[in-house]
Amino acid sequence: MRGLSVGGVSAERLARRFGTPLYAYDGDLLRARLSAFRRAFAGRDLLVCYALKANPLGAVARLLAREGAGCDVVSGGELGRALAAGFAPSRVVFSGVGKTEEEIVAGLRRGLYAFNVESADELRTLERAARRLKRPGRFAVRVTPGVKAGGHAHIETGSADTKFGVEPREALELCRKSRRSRFLRLVGLQCHVGSQILATGPYRAALKALLGLAGTLAAEGTRLESLDLGGGMGIGYDGGPGLDPAALAAALAPGLRGRPERLLLEPGRWLAGPAGTLLTRVVRLKDTSRRRFVVVDAGMNDLLRPALYSARHRVVPVAPRPGRAAPADVVGPVCETADFLARGARLPRLGAGDLLAVRDAGAYGSSMGSQYNSRPRPAEVLVSRGRAALARRRETPADLVRHEL
């Protein structure tokens, strides 16, 4: 049997060439998933805004920008990354509850499609900055439609219990107030109800809420350019298909039929997650009276999701191994009990030096990484059309103290 590959290139070969831990991304799969998303909504005016927070690596961002995707950013740093990667400013939306005036000014200067405004104070800040620059402050109001969705409490974002957005009544008030300013331009309504969503129901409910508000505004003479349902589309971390974009398109079709507004969607995980693999080598095996441990050279500083969200990633040997599989905890070298990549993974008997692959690690993996325990961050490579290229060099011990005085 052949061993595992990434983008048609042997994972073992990648690990030998670039070392471990190593993030490897399949560029062909990234393109295919973006194309699949667009095909699902064929015939509709759709702007896919890649959620850069999922994976801001320059090589990944440039690939999606070249394919014509838009971008969703949540900080000034992400805005700079997005523009450097080649995303057209007119296809960039700026989300987040804590935008500073400096970040808003930077976005206004570049002519972004819209700021997703999340409070009355933010709208005042946008108007002040737009007045100073004498540029229109294009914005959408982020609405909390009261929809609870997502696989973990930390990734629910669509209810008034969270810091995000404004409730429907306040959303209408903000839209109405903007009419009195010649420096504010309302372009749409936006919402984001959670993350790792595997069903279409939450999106139908969110669309219904936005359409209700849009109808009220239309009756008052305000027509919108766009409706933005955010992101959060889930993937099958267990090896399943995840949320089917065709099913999502079909679920939204009745509500969108005959609507003139452009539809915006902000997938991040759905695009990048399945395209990424974290390669890690076994350091040693350790058995206790209660547990079987496989200690590897990647830790929670490299992939935080299992410790933070109790997320479950498939961990598999890169090369087929003989013997019966048995449960084992795959753990890293970080000095925390929470430092694990998988609990109870069914693995054959392994040995030091064996290579393992943590699947579906392309989103919220490296982007949430750290140097905890003074561990240099891993290298990252993009495999595209059968060729692997270094996208981010491995940090060195010198990098750990480079910015210290």
C-alpha cells in the first residue's frame, strides 16, 4: 500500500525535505473547494469572502486572491495581509467588534467594500473618520438574529449572549440614523451565527431574520446592495463531507428567489481546513497502568484546537503499519496536561521516528499557533500542481528572542 500524500507529493518526502513538525497545504484542493462553492450558487450574484483568520499564510491567501475570491478581515494586520496578497479592496469586508479608528481610516483609504459595524459607537467612529477623509463610509450592520449554532460554546456568535453584532431593533436604529449623514453609506446587513456548522437550518433562520429587516427598510425607502450570511460552514473532521454547499444553496434558494441583493458568504474553515495536514514524528512511546501515550514533536503550541475546543482531528500513520489498532493518546512535548493532539486515537503499534499526519488542520492550526514553552513555530509548505514550495520558514531559537530588548 502507498503512504499518505499531500497534493500528490509523498508526505514522507515532504517531512524529510522540510522537517517536522510541518504544515503542508494542498493548493489544488483549495482551488477545487472554492470552485465547488461557486458552482453551488451558479446563477446568483455571489461574493465569496475568504475568512483570512482561518489561515492567513501568504501563499494560501495569494492563491485564493488569484482565483478571484474576496476576503473577510478582522484586524488591521489582516487587512495588510489581504492587500499584500492581492485581494481587491472592493472585495474586502472588515469585521470585528474592536476596530480602532486607525484601522477604520486605513480601510477607508483603501476603499473596502464594507465595514461590518457591530455597535453604535463603531458607527460614530466610522462617520468621524469618513468625515475627516471626506470619503464615504460604506458599511453593513452585523445583526445577532438569535440563532444558536456551532459545535462549542466558544464558537457561537449569533445570539445576544455574545459580544458580536447588535440585536435586530438596534440594527434598524443604526440604519435609520445613517440616513442623516452624508458620510455614511449603508450597503447591507450581515450576520454570523457560529462556526463548524454542519446543518443548513441555522442559515435559513438567519436569512429569514435579515430578510425581515430588509423588508422593513425597503418599506421606508432604503434598499440594500447586499445580504451577508457570514461563514461558519463546517467540515467533516471525522472524514465525512461536512456541510454541502449545494445543500446550502438549495436551502437558501426560496428566500433569495427574486431578491436583487448580492449574496456574501465568508467561508474560511470550509475552504482551508481539509487542504491542510500537520506532519509530526513520534519521539517516544510511554505506557502507564491507565493510558497508552504516543509522544510526538508537535504540541498544543502548533495545534491548539484540541486543547481549546476539545476538537477531534483524525491522526493516522503516514505509512501503513502492521498490527491491530488500539486506543492511544497522541500528546506533545509542551508542559501542560492539556497538550494533546488526539485522545483515544486508534493507532497500530508505532516506533520512534514514525511519521503521523493530523488531518484537516488547514484552518485555525498555524494561525492560532504560539511560541509557548519557547518552542519555535513550524515550517509551512504549499503543494500546488505536484510541486512543493516553502511558504514559511521554520523558526529558529534566535527568532524566539529577536524582538526582545
